[in-house]
Amino acid sequence: MNPLLKRGVWLAAASALLAGVLVRPGAAAQGFAQGLRLCAGSVLPALFPCFAACSLILGQLTPRQCRAALLPLSWLGGYAVCARLTAQAYRRAELDTRQAGLTLCLGCCAAPGFVVGCVGGLLLGSAPLGWVLFGAQLAGNAAAALVCRPLLPPPGKRQPPAAGTCAGIGVPQAVGDAVNSCLAVCGSVVLFSVISQLLRELCPLPALYAAVLSGALEVSAGCAEFAALGGAISVYGCCVCLSALSASVWLQLAALLPREISLRPLALGRSVQAAVSLGCVRLALGLLPGAVPTLAGGANRLVITGRLPPDALVTGGLFLAAVLYKGYKTLYNSKYNYEGNTA
């Protein structure tokens, strides 16, 4: 895209968002609150420990072991963990840009905890369907990686390892990296929660089109609205939402990855990934007799509570403590360096 046109598009989008907040401040506040609840209730409990643990594991491995562990850890942790670990391995010069792009094509998928537990078990009412969707994601990723191999950059371009990255990563650094990554993810979730609520207020749509719009903005919201439609469309809609990634996930990937790792091959391969995933789901539904009729009203199983579950409360408390500690260390180091320079 022409740089001038690109800047104009971003300026128009930012202006529209600002106008929407001014016109519908109540809707913006509601979307902000919903985003915060989503972060505190599900995003942080799932991602914060996973970010820290996976980063710590990867930091103790040799380059060869790191490359072997990247995909299993990415499939276990989901989109954001895949991007974070790929960026970590690239900065340690364990991957070149071609290997990093291939890792993204193969490893970018929703975590099994979300797909099986939330989408399958909670929204669609069938854990086997959740496993079908998760397996379809992996099959689609493999097909997309094969198609996108010619589009990847040539091998050999590596970033020189930054100071301190060659040594094993300790717990403080792993926790600090997890805090930064979670802030990037939660910021994206809150932003698109606000945008989604504003669009609902300003542009009411029929249920199907509203589900498509929600899926384009945020994966979990799109899956919930497609599940509420019932029937086979709910399964296929959830599959498309998981394949398209949503604007929120693309923003998270861009925030977590260095600029040298292009998202273009991943974006071009998602259409192939979606087609293969839908084919796998269609084939599997024929082998699960009676599964689709039970889906009607599946989204009604979602229970909204006013209190956080204990695991979310504990994880949120640990995350807040880590943020405060990181902020304190940053201020302390800044003050120490300032006093040392003025002495």
C-alpha cells in the first residue's frame, strides 16, 4: 500500500474511533469494562503462566532443542505464545527469518484449552467437536505452510544475538517478558472490545452479520455469537473465526514480533488454512452422527458471573504484583543512573 494512503487510512480509522467514543461514551465505557473482565477472567489466567513457563523452558534449551520445542509449545499456548516464543528464538539467533515465518505458519493456532474447553465444551456443547476443530486447525496450518514456503524470505538472515540472550533465561527475566507480552495482548483485547461495542450501538445488524463482524474483530466473541445461531453454521462459523485470527490477534502478533519477521506469508496462507480446516470439519461431522442437532442454543451455556474464580483471582494478583515490581525496578534504575550521572 502507498505510504501516504496507508497513513490516511490509519488517520481515518483513529478519527472514527475517537468520534464514536465522543458520540457513544456509555457504549465505549461498557466495551472497556467487558474487555477488562475478559482479560482478568480468562486471558491473564491462561496466558501469564504460559508466557512465563514457556519462555523459561525455551531459555534453558540449546538452539537445536529450541527449534524442536517451538511447535509443541506454540500449539499448547496458542497464537500469542507462538509469536512470543518465535520472537525470543529469533532474537537469540536460533532462527532466521525464513524459519521464523515457517514456524508462524505451522504454529499459529488457538490453544486446545480454548478450542476444546471453551468453544467445544462450553459454547457448542461437545468436547469431541472441540477436538475436531483443534485438529482441523493443525491440518490447515500444515497445508498453508506447504503453500507459503515459496513466499518465505531466503534462508540465512539472522539477527545478531542481543547482549545477555545467549545465557539461559532466569525467572525474573521470564516474568518480565511475560508481563510485557500480557500487556500487549490485553491492550489489543480491550481496544477491540470497545470498537465492537461501539459498532453494535451505531450499526445494529442481523444475527448472522453481527456474528461475522464480531469474528472479524475478536475470535472469542465471534465464536460465541456463531454458537448462538445453532445448527451446522455454528460449527463452520467457529472454524472460520479460528482460521481468520481476527483483527485483535493480528494486532497482538504485530506487537509481539520484531519487524524483521513479516506477517505477509502467514496472512496469505490463512485462506488455504481456512479451506482445509472447513474440509476437515465437514468430513468429521459426517463421522459424528447426531452432533449438529444438539448445538441449537449452545451459547446459552455461557454463564456470566460477577466474581472472578479463584484461579483467575490468584493469577491476576500475581500479574499485578509483577507489574508493580517491574515498574519499581525501572524507576529505581532510572533514578540510580540519573544520580550517578549528576554526581
